[in-house]
Amino acid sequence: MAANYVCSQKIAEMMEDVGLDTLDDLADQIMG
């Protein structure tokens, strides 16, 4: 459980840093 929380926090932090608002935006970047 703790690992999921830490991972989700890091993903949210990274998304904010690169200007992504949603997980769809992140998925587009990964697939693009």
C-alpha cells in the first residue's frame, strides 16, 4: 500500500513539473 501511495505522489509531481493535467495527457505523451 505504501509503495502505491509513493508512486502516485511521484507521478503527480512529475506531471505537474512537465505541465500535464490528466492521466490521458500522460498516456498521449507515452504513446506519442
